[in-house]
Amino acid sequence: MYENTEKFIDLDFEQRVRQTAYHLWEDDGRPFGEEKKYWFMALEQLLGERSASEAGAGHTHPPTASAAPAGSRETQHVPPDMREPKGDHNRRVSLGMEPENFAAAAGVTVEQLRAYELTGPDQDFDLDVADRVGWALERLEAQPPRSQIVRN
């Protein structure tokens, strides 16, 4: 498979998600223990805004972030026609994300995500969905959930 793929992150976008989530959380009276809910609400809102603005500008792909993790080697995004749906499914599962949350993070519907992940090796799949899933995986894997961070 693709061995030296580095994860790209968009630090400005992540900060906007963080701030939006905080404001949504505050507006709802700061409910305890619902951080993920507000993070995904903010992510879905901002990805929707990004998709709408890119559609108006004729863009179809999220921009590559200018900042890569310290000490990393910069590599290219895997093109959608080179993606492997079953591999992407396994990567999503390894992040511990439910289809609903991941679909929102990728900017696709749950039905589109399921159809993509269930694509067999000899079947065609939606390249736009594949590209959005790829970008989301790279973004989310660059900042894994705390439950996946290994400390020695």
C-alpha cells in the first residue's frame, strides 16, 4: 500500500472548529460531557460552509495545509482513483469513529459513506466521495483521539 504517506493538517481550520464548538457549547448552557457532540456540530457546520464556498469558486478539494507535523516528510495526497474503500473503512474504524460522525467530518452523507466502504475490489466508486473520505482520514489521523495516543 502507500507507505510514506504523511498526514496533512489545516491548523487554521482546526482552530475555527475549536472556537465554533466552544461558542455552540456556551450557547447551549455548557452541558457537561458533550464535547464531542459540539466538536462534530462545529465541524459539520464549517465543512458545509467550506463546501459551499468552494462550489461557488469552482474548487472541489480541501486545500493542503501549509504546516505539517514537526519532523515529518511532506508527501502528496492519494488521488481518489487510487483509494481502496476497504482500507479506508479500516482506517475509519481504527479511529473509533461511527459512520455518522465520520460522514459529517468528511462532508458526505452516511449513505454515501456506506456505499463507498462497501465497494468491492472490482466495482467502481464515487471519486468525489473517495476524495472527501481521503482528506478526512488524513486530517483526523494527524490528530488521533486521545484514546489512541501511545505514551511510553
